[in-house]
Amino acid sequence: MNRYFNLINNTFKWQLFATLYITILQVATLILLGRYLDNNALGSFAVFQMIFRMALAIFDPGMFFSVVQKHEVSSKLLKLLTRHQLVYLFICLIILCFSIFILKINYVSNIILIAFSFLILFLIGIGSYTQQVLILKDKQKDIAIIQMLAYSIELVVLLILLMYYNPVYCFSFSIIIRFFVMYLINYLYGKTLSDSTKDNQIDFDSHVHSSRFNLYNQVLSFIQGHYDTAFIILMFGLSILGPYNLAIEFSFILFSKVNPLFNKSIFPVIAKAKKEHQVPDSMMARQFINFICVIIPLYVILYVNSNSILTWAYLEKGSEIYYYSSFILFVALIKAFNNILFTYLLASGATKSIFYWNTGILLINYSICFILYWNQWSMDHFLYFSVAYSFVVLLFLMIQTSYHFPLFFNEIKSNGLTAFLILFFLVSILFGLQMVLHNPIILLILSILVYVLLFLILDRKRLFNLLNLKIV
């Protein structure tokens, strides 16, 4: 089991370094986004982002999911999975074309954004396999360096373009540049690596079946996860969608950085342990407790400082974005837990069960969307409902996880009591400090000091492990 722990911790270290660097660049981009675009332009960019996120959700890894999950790759397998990926990609492009006509989008005035949307969808669809091959080869260090380079080039291109062109086009095109650079370098580097599995050892049908179910799951997960966007567009239009989307970007920035760190380090190791008929429950429980010790304090610190951060970053837009964020931050924290539990289930090979789960959630979400629209709910009611609903989904995911990993929650109960006590005291103290302190810098410094002191007193070993970037 120590071999698995070392794999997880080594991956985590490099992913963490890349994440810190990339987060700085993304925060800078988010500030520019809020300052350069008005609410309607933010709404238009939000639609492009939705298509971009759809491409990532469906096609990265898409049909190449099984390469990492089954720890097998060969040229023949990649060609087979690529053919299937292209079929689904063209189906997606056709659906997008029909959507433009059905929704009566003015494609003449929005032709550039539409073209960019098609381009990013196609680029991710044909390029995502390059990263999966590197993950399988345990090249996380190289992936981290490539990602940092791609994000750096994106920001440089964005700053240059903003001097000459429409800002909404600049932000969209810079994302395309990032993925083009990243996939190109991945491809060139991957060409130097040899196949790890002989074709006669690979069950090709099993790969296609597993990846197809994962792709279906991702489609359903994306659609059911964007019911809020559908509701807001129907009820309030792009002028509300713009600042709401910016609030989502702000609220989910920790989710989007911390969760991949833990997911990418644990997913291939759980899959490998399952392949070797090992029981990964204890390893998962250790990681989950450390995940809680990282994600909850970060979100509490972000929450108590969110008003001052958003007012500084977005000036007059800050108060509206803060109002949405005060709800969405809770949703993001709950979804962070949902996401990591989902990763455990995916790594276990439970793609079929997850497919049925996503189908059920999809039907429930859009039934809710219809009810909210029919009853003309206000934005306030919708925000309160979003928090409660996310919590209900978390409870169901916990039940699913306990079914597939029977020892998982028992391990958490036996090893996580001290961590939970620390978090309880930490949250109580931070909210108390927020009520008496109004200087964000002092509040931030005290928040970090309280966090460190509590762990030093109650769980010194865990603190030192986290500082040494050991997450299991």
C-alpha cells in the first residue's frame, strides 16, 4: 500500500505547484473580465463558457477515460477510441447548430463567438487524448509544466489582443490559444513515449463500453448541472446571467483548483489498486479527511473576506456579484464533496450505476426548473433552493459511496474525529472574528494563524504531513 501512497503524494506535489501558479493567472483574468465587460457582454461570454465547459465535461477525457481507468494503452486502442470520439463530436456539433436555429440566436451579429464556440469544441474533442496518455505514463510533473506554459501564453495573448479588439472576442480566443498550445505540446511529447500494453492483452470492447458509459455520464452530468443557467436565461436574461456567471467563477475557483489536485492524484491509484485486487477504502478515507481539512478552511476564509475582495476586484459590480456569491459559495463547498465522492465511484468502475444516477438527477433537475419557471420564482428563492438541493444530492452520493466502499466511512469515523473537532472550532472562531474585525488583511492573517495553531495543538502530525504535501 505504501507504493500507492507514494504515487498519490508525488502527483499531488507537482499538481499543487502548477495549481498555485495557474490560479494567480486565472484570478488576474477574472478581474480583467469583470472590468472590461458590461453585464450583457458578460452574459454573451457566459454562453461561450457554457459551450467550453460542455466540451471539457464531455470530451476530456471522453472516450479516452478507459485508458487511465484500465491502465492500458496502445496505438490501435487510441485509434479505435478516437473514431468513437469523433462520432460523438460531430453529433454534438450538429446539435449545437440546431440549437442556434431553435433558440433564434442572431448568428449574423454573433458569428465570431459562434465560430469560436465550434472551434473550442472541436479542439478539445480531438486533442484531449494527449493528456490521458501522459497521465497513464505517470508524467504529472510534465503535465504541470505544460499547463503552466499554456496558461502563461494565454494571458500574454489576452493582454495584447485587448489593446486592439472587442474584449469579449479576446477572452474567448485566448482560451482557444491555451488549449491549442497545451494539446500540441502534449502530442509532441507523447510521440516520444512507447506503448505500455500489447494489443493481444487489451479487451477493446471493454474499453469502448467503459468509456462510452463515462461519456454518457458526463453528458448527463453537464446537462443536469446547468439547469440553473437554463432557469436564469428563461427568467431573467443575459444581463443577470453575466454577473451570476462571474459569481460562479469566483465561488468555484477553489473547487476548480483543489478538487483536481486530489482527484488526479487518487483516481489512477484507486483504479490501479482495483486492478490488482487491493482494497483502497483506507487510502481513500485518509485522503478524504485531508481533503476536508483543506477545503473547508479555504472556503470559510474566502467567505468571510468575499465582500472586500469582490468590491476591490469589480468596483461597482462588486455588490451584485457578492450577493450571488454569498449563496453560491455554500453550493460550491457542497459540490466539492460531491465531486470527490463521484471520483471514487468512477475509479471503482461503477460507470453504469452512475449513468442511472445521472439520468435520475437530470429528470429531477429539469422538473424543478420547470416548476420554478411555472411559479415565477424570484432569484432569492432560487438561491436558497440551490443550497438546500446541493446538500440533498450530497446525502445520496454518500449512500452510493458507502455501498461501493463499505469500509470507507468506518475508516473516516475512526481516524477523523480530531480533524472534525479542529474544523468545528476553526469555523466558529473565524465567523466570530468576522463580526468584530473589518480589515480583510488582518482577518486573513488571523484566519491562517488560527488554522495553524489549532492543528499544532490538536493534530500536529496531520499538519506536518499537509505541509510536506502528503495527502494520505
